[in-house]
Amino acid sequence: MFKNTNVFLKKVAKGEVSQIDINTYIQKVTDNHKLENLKNLVYKWDNIQQICDYIILWAVLWDASDIHVEPLNSYVRLRYRVD
């Protein structure tokens, strides 16, 4: 499948990815282990590029028109606008 989120997003933008590939990728991304890893990345700020890739990936997969980033006192809230 796709080893790199950037490559996947570029192919989605160009229309080079089938719905089956998107569904497969969603399944991989939503795997609990990967979500835990992402959570750890966010808390540690280990890899900001990967964090941003995931934020954008979720917006693309959910067909969101907006991404809202709300910095709060002790955490950051992400909201997606899905019409």
C-alpha cells in the first residue's frame, strides 16, 4: 500500500487513488495502535510533520472543508467542518 502519508495525499489530490485504496488506508490509520502512536507524537512533539500530515489526512478522508485549531490552556483542540 502507501508507506508515506505525503505520497498518499498527493495521489488523492491527483485522483490517482481508488475508493478501495482510500478505505484500506482509513482502516490502517484508524487502527488503535496507530492512534496511540499519533497521540504520543502529539504529546511529545516528536515529529511535527507527521502530526500535520495526519491532521490533513483526516480532513481529506472526512471530506472536511475547514480545519480549526484551537490552542487552549493545557491542550489543543482540533475541529473539522464537515458539511
